[in-house]
Amino acid sequence: MRSNRATVAGMETTATSEGVQEVDLHRLELRFADARVIERRAVERLARSIERSGQLVACLAVVEPGAAQWVLVDGYRRIAALRRLGRDTACVQPLAADLAQALLGVLAGTGARPWAVIEEALLVRELVQRLGLSAHEIARGCGRDVSWVSRRLLLVCGPPEPILAAVRSAAVSSWAATRVLAPLARANGAHAERLLGALLQAPWSTRELRCWFEHYQSAPHAARERLVSHPQLFVDALRASAQQRAGERLRAGPEGEWQRDSQRLLGLIGRLRCGLPALMAAGLPDPLPGVFERLCVALEALRAQLQRSLDHDPRGDPPQRADAAAAGPQPARHQPPAQAVA
């Protein structure tokens, strides 16, 4: 492919296709790197793809007036992958827009990949704090409503900076930061820092973290101090309990699990029966008759299926079923007349 030389904003570049130029990596200003989540596995996959097939998607950048460097708007993972491969240049598409318009366009979903919620929130904060846009301007520019902008800002205005740094490095999930660490930081910053340290040392599952926070919320102050001082002990006990329940289910088999579910169903039916007189006295709300009807249909279907299973149970009277199966077709025997039998 024939190339030509061009100079853009005092920077010498090489045009490789229409609008796309090959730019030295040191000429790209990674101004919004803090608004991206670092996913090392994704960068490794992208590096292997670039090594095999080349850079298929160009990065997006804006050349500010009078600036020698290009501000990278989209393509931070591609730049990380190119540096991992030891490359010196990248294919970049210059945008004919100012920096705010370019960021709003990427935020509207014109990028090559869907963004994480925390990335959207961090970029909205950049638009507000660094570029001075209002919530209405951001909502109008990216095709959202003002409540969406407010929710994104709330995600990054609540958690302290160490928590946001852990989210950006993919050490902590966005769910953990917004649902556990941020509320805990507002209530007790020291406890939030200690919990964050525990999560950085040994990652937990979402279920384990949710269970820990539920216990923390309902525990007295002394118990909360123990939960924060030794959070891993709580998680280890939770995992041991889960393993014990899994072993019990394995020993009991499907029949044991069916029996446990039946006992739970009986308990729920008992609760429904106890609460029915109060509902009848107050007058049934509109949705409840339909719910009762569906419940009756489901119970009748279960009863009918169970009855059919019992009627055709191959374990019923095993000796007779075995003798009948082994005998095969038998010749008709002479039977006494009906009068003699009578």
C-alpha cells in the first residue's frame, strides 16, 4: 500500500488509509487513562490478535489547536497491547471535533467495545470536572437523560480514591465498590480501608462479600470489629459450611433433596393457611385470586404427576414383575366355567 507523508498540528505522521494515520506512541497523550479499567487478560488477548492479524480497529484521538500531541479518546487497550508487543506506532483516526464532543460521542456508544459502568462514571466525572460540562449538556450530548448522568456521578463521588483505584485496576468489582465499600466508607472509613486490604490480598466472590456485609450490618459493634479484623476467618467458615452442605446433598442424593424441598413446600403452605383468614377479612387484593388459581393448578399438576409415577413405579412388587417379565407369553390355561366358580 502506497503511503504519503503529512503534517498535522506540527506532528509528522504517515497516512496509511483514508483518514487513518500511523502515529508514534510517544506522541499520544493518555489523558484519560484513569477513566479506564485495566483488564490484563483482555490486553493479552488483544495483543495476540494484533500479533496475528494486525491492528484492525484504529484508535480515536483529537488534535487540540496548537498542541504537538494527540489526546487519545478511545483505544487505550489497543495502545497497551501494542506496547506489550514492543510496537512503536499505532493506527489512529483523528476526529474532526473538539475534545468534549469526541468524549460524548464515545460515551454514546460509538466505541469498539461496551464500557463498564465505572468507566462511564469516571468519564462523566472528567467531563464535569475537567471540561466544565453540565449534567444537561452531557445527557444531551450522549443521548441519555439527566438521571443517568446523576447516577454515574454518584458512583464515583461516594467511594474514596483508593477504592476507585482498586476498581480501575480490576482488583475489586464495580458491584463491590458501589454496594459494599462505598456505604461502609460513609459509615466507617477505617473499616472500609481494612476490608479493602483484605479484598486485595484474597479476592472474594460476590456471594461471600454480600453475606459478609449482611452479617456486618446486623452485628453489634464488638462483632463488627471482629468481622473487620479477621474477615478471612468469616469467609473460610462460610466456605466450609457450603462444602458441608454440598457433602450432605451428595450423601442424601436426589431423593433426599426432593424430600427437603417437600418439607419446605409444606412449611410454606402452612404459612399461607395461617395468613389466609387475615387476607379474607381485609378483602383480597386484585392480584391474589389469580395467584391462588395458579397455585392450585401447580399443586394439582404435581399431584397428578406424582400419582402417575407411583402407578408406574417399576419397584412396586418386584418379584411378581420379575416373574412376569421372565415368563414371557404364556399359553391360555383351562379355566372352570363361571357357574362352577359361583
